[in-house]
Amino acid sequence: KLQFNNMTQLLLGVDASRAKSREYRMVEGVSFVSVQHLPILDPIVVCSSPLVALLGLEYVTASQLCGNELPSSASPVAHVYCGFQYGEFAGQLGDGAAVSLGEIITESGHLELNLEGTG
């Protein structure tokens, strides 16, 4: 079972005020925003990789891989950032492409687990 140690989130701050909201808003004083991704219906595993062994697990289900089933210690967040788009400063943006589930410490080192393509 994965046990998350979300030290970066603790150090840089998480805005959990509207975890289930999908509306745009300015976020100040923190680096992350709590999110709740939409579940994937009937997920299947297309291929397997050394990820399971790297995480120190014996097996992983499709529902776990897609984030439908998360350990209670997971803390899904999106990263808040700002930057330039098309040569103009775009102000505050949010990471709609990835959701960080948090950090774990394994025999291989400190790892951050992400759900990609969630935006």
C-alpha cells in the first residue's frame, strides 16, 4: 500500500477552499490547489511497466493506475503558476494537464506521482 509523504505541499501550501469547483479564480500565497479529478469509467490496463516494482508494490489495478482508487494519504493537487503565452504575459495559470497525487519515499528515492492528461 502506498503511503504518501506530501512534504512539498506542506512547505509550499495548498488552497483547499474549493476542491470540487472547476471555476477560474485567483489563488494567492500558495503553490497548489486541491482538485478532484473526474473518474474514468471501466478502466483497463493496456500495458505494464516496472513502475509497480519501483513503488514497492506487488500489483496494481487499473482503477488505481487511473486515480479512481486513491490511498487516504494521497492529496490530489494542481500546480499554480504564471507565464507567457504567445509573447504576452498571461498572468496566473493552472495546471490542467496533470494532477499530482503527492509524494512517496521508496527504496529508489523520493518520488512524486502524477495523473497525466487529466485536464
